[in-house]
Amino acid sequence: MSLAPVSHTDRAGDPVPALADIWSELLGIDADAFSPDVSFLRYGGDSVLAVRMAALIRKRLGVVLALADVGAESTLDELAALVRRRSAAGSAIRALPVELHRRADKDAPFPLLPLQQGYFVGQQGGWELSYESAHFYSDVALRDMDSDEAEEALTDALRRLAEHQPMLRGRVTPDGMQHVLPLDAPGAIPVPRVYDLREEPAEAVSTELETVRAEMIAAGPDPAHGPGLDIRLSLLPGGAGRLHTNMSLLLFDGWSATLLNRELLELSADWNALPAPLDMGFDDYVSSVAALPGSDAWADDRDWWWSRLDDMPQPPALPLVADPREVRATTMANRERYLSPGRWAALRDRCAAHDVTPSTAMFTAFAIVIARWSGQRRMLLNSLQLNRLPLHPDVHRVFGAFASTMLLPTDLTAGATFAQLAGEAQRRFTEYAGHALVTGVEVSRELGRRRGTHRPVAPVVFQSTLGMDAAMGAQQPDSAGPLGQVAMDDFFHQLRTPQVALEARFYELRGSLAIVFSLVEELFDLEQVDAAYAELVALAGSLADGDGWDRVVDLPVREDETGLRLGRYADERVDAGDGPPATELEQTIAALWEELLDTPVLDRATHFFEAGGNSLLAVRALARLARQTGVTVPVRDFLADPTVAGLAAAATTAPASAR
């Protein structure tokens, strides 16, 4: 079946009416109200909605545009001109360097995407700021339940959803591949666990809920050994309840999490409901984009990033109380506040008036706070991106871990107003997004290789899902049939992501703007954390109120890197001497590395990461070494000296239990 529908331009070949209809659908504004020379951003659009715009343009006009072509700054006239050029060029111009191809064998394994690889490696232990599981936990209050029917309704809804969304049956293999189990495979479909506390006293109920929450926060679902989704339901006295959801980041991104909650509640409310069939799967998408590195477009983006790496700044030099390598954190702590619906609406209006998206405004505010805290105006930040290339109109309806990262080198101009800094950030976002075929994970690997480090190069992260509700077209259901009313005013969440020291998150909740710090508390002076977070909330409030835009931003004049600082660590390389592999074990390791890295390994001092290795290949190398020699070398021991000689020494001194 062709993926390119018939063009819906009018008889004169003018795509403006169809584009205006798409804007109307996305923005909730009458199509006749759009001026052709006013940007999508000025009407309230953003980068999240731009992703949906690209998919709708492909579906309705039969024209494939790259995400860089449909930035929020585009006007109707500019988009129409681009659509005409693409249409006139026909097959001579392909905005996306790959097309969707459906896999013939749906049971066969397929690779992990780069960010999935990062999460997989982060679950292996031994890596800096790693955990046993990377996951997102949340729980929400339920009211007016039919407690006798709730368990069956939830179980049946999960069964129908697992049939509709194959990644609910997804699993990850020990060597870093993924596959989907058949519907009838034992344990393929997640089954809810139910706690019946209806007859328990209030104190016992409170204790049990705290226990369940703590357990799920500490240990997320592991798709290497079972479903990537853990659903639990607490039945409470008086028709109340609590729905607990734990999702593995290995299989589900933020968009999928929101989509899952909506579809699960909709199916719970209606025993007969069936979502519209999907015409593609996550496995089809992953297998298709695996061809990207062979394209000229991907090579161009790689060259663009690689040419800038030597001048890339360091991460912000935040003062630390402990070296991240020595910290064994079990969770990330939250700071969370909200802007009221009225102030959030005012902030959106002021962003549009200044031609920046709300996400860009919040990124700028975060960068300012981090600059003041670290004493630096020039720094490397990281960002989480949705990254759903518009290969098919259904791509936004599919569960999967599509997300990627994008590095954001930031240099805040001294003496500038907030509006000026936000405008600069908006232009940088647009420029970087135009080269997003190469992900931040891939760029980080190359940056680490050049710097001779396997430690995280960008552990301070910005994440915004602002605009996601509008892009999805509706809010989460308030009612879920036997599960009762969903009370989002009583909602809790906890995030745990590996190799992240601090993450700022911005999202919408029932018309309010949530401002969140998630961090490894063991790393920082908590008074400094609280001060920085309070400053961020106050700055966001001043932007909503209007007085923060034209104020000159106070920024540090001199860099301060005294004391223990994030990203500023002494070089602790071990010199074992060079020369050819000297022992049989060193020769075995060298041969193994040659196979994995596809490069000659002739020196016992060869550094795994400098020779082209990455964290996923390191996990595979240690697994293969264990199979060949019977010796399991812990990741932490390997990282202490990741050379041929160093790994051989670690294997020789491994405890007897590891042999």
C-alpha cells in the first residue's frame, strides 16, 4: 500500500487552504483567521505541534517534509511555497532519507535506538549514575469506583491494549536487542496486581500505599525478564482507589506514557471499545531508520556536528559535595511547583508575542539559573526530544521508545535582556533541530571519545512536553467506567534516568504549568538546589506577569571552577605499558575487540572507547568474554582501565565467584 495519499490542494494548486485547515485543527483557531505572513508560533504553535503538522501535511497533501522544514517560525506563505516546491520536484527531492518498510518477520529481534541503548547500558550497573532500572512511576487517586468490577475492567482493558499496541509485549535481550512476544506467549500481556484495602483501617491503608509506592519507585519493570509495564490497583474504603503505573524507559517514551494512560482509561470505561487499527509498528520504524547512517543526509548531519565538537563547551561546573562516580543513588528526588492556569495562559500569550515557544522560554530560564549557580555563561546542556520522524501518519499513535537527545551548546550573552536571550535560544533550537538525524547520544559518544572519557559529557538535562496535549488533540479522560473518576489533583510521579545529575522538566497538568527539578540529591548542597529551584520558579512567574522579559539578565562575569565541580575531574588513567598483547588472555581480548570494533587491535594499551567502542559494545564485549573464558568482569572494574591489558588484569583478579 502506498503511504502517499492524493494531494488535497485546490484546482489552482494552492495548498494554503489545506494548510490553514491543518493549523486550525492543531491550534483550535478558525481557518479563516490565519494571516499568511504570521508565524505558526505567533498563533500559539510550538515544536511539538510542528511534529504533528508534518505528519498531517504528509497524510493530506501527499508531501513529505523534514522536521527542519516545518519549524514553529514558519508562516502559511512559507509553508505553501515549500509544499509547491516539493510537489513540483516529485521524486527528485526526498525530504526524508528513508521510507517506512514493514518487517516481514514480526517475531524477529530488532535493534535498540540510541537512547534505548543508553538506558539499557545504564541498567547494567557499574556505570556512573546508573540504576537497576530506568523508569517513570506515577500514581493517581480514583473516586466513585465500582470496586467489584474495577479489577476485571482493568485486566480486560490491558488485554485489548496489548493486542492493539505490540510494544506492551516487548522484551529486551541480554545482548541489547528487542523483540515482541506473540499474544498467546506465557506472560506476554501485563496483568494488574490488586491490593484490596477496603476493610483496612486508615493507618494500615496509608502504610500499605507508602510501601507500594516506595517499592515501585525503587525497582521498575525490567523488559529483560518480563513486561515493561507494571500496573497495580489499590482498592480503598468508600469507593476510592489508586492506580499505580510504572513504565520502563527502555520501551516507552513520554509521548507513549501519555498515550498509554489515555487509551487504558478509555478502554476501561468501555468494555466494547477498540482503538482504530495501526498501519505500522515501532519495530517497522526502528528497522527503517536503521538505514539512516547509509544516507547522504545523515552523513551531512554527522559532519555538521563533528565539525563543532572540538569547540563544544563543558557541562555546567555545578559545585558538588560528592564525585558522581562514588555515589550509589537509588532514586532521583523531585522539587515541583505549578503556575496557575491563568498565569500559564498569560505566559503562553507573552511567549507568542515575543516569537518564542514556551519550551524555549523555559529552557532560557533554566539556562540562566544554571549559569548563575555554576558561575558560567558558556556550557553544554542536554535536551530530550520526541524524535518521531513523520514516516507514516500513524507514527504519533504508536507506543515505543522513539525519544532521543539533542546537545545544546549554550553561550548566554552578557548585558542582554531575557527576550533577547530567548530569541537567541529559539534560533539555536531551529538550527540544531535541522541536523537531528544524528542523535545526541551519538554526538555524546564521539565527544567522549575525543575527550578521552567514558563519563557523562552532558549530565544536566532539559525536558519539555509543553504542547503535547494540544498535539494529541484531547486531554486525558476524567472518567474510566468501573475505575471511577480520575482525580489529577491528587497525582504523584517519580523519574529515574541513568547518567543524569539534574533534569528540569516542564509539562502541563489540568491547565497548569508544572516546573520540576529531578536530581541525584547525594551530589549537591541541598540549600543550593533549593535556592536555584526557587529562582527558576520566580523567573517563570515574572515571565507570566510580563516584567521579566525586558529586564537585563544578571549573569556571572568570571568562571568559577574552584572545588569539586560537575564535569571537572582529574585524569586517572592507568599506564600498563604498550606493546603487542603479551599473554594468551590479552590475545583473546584483542581478537574479541577486533571483531566487535571492526578495527585492528595490535597494542595491549589500546583504549576500548578511543578505538571506536561505546557503552553498548562494552556490555557486549564483557558478555562475550564471560562466555569464552568463564570469567565475569564487573563493568566498574573494566571502566577503571578500559584497555586490553587493563581488562586482562581485571579478569585475572576477579573473585572466584565470578570465574
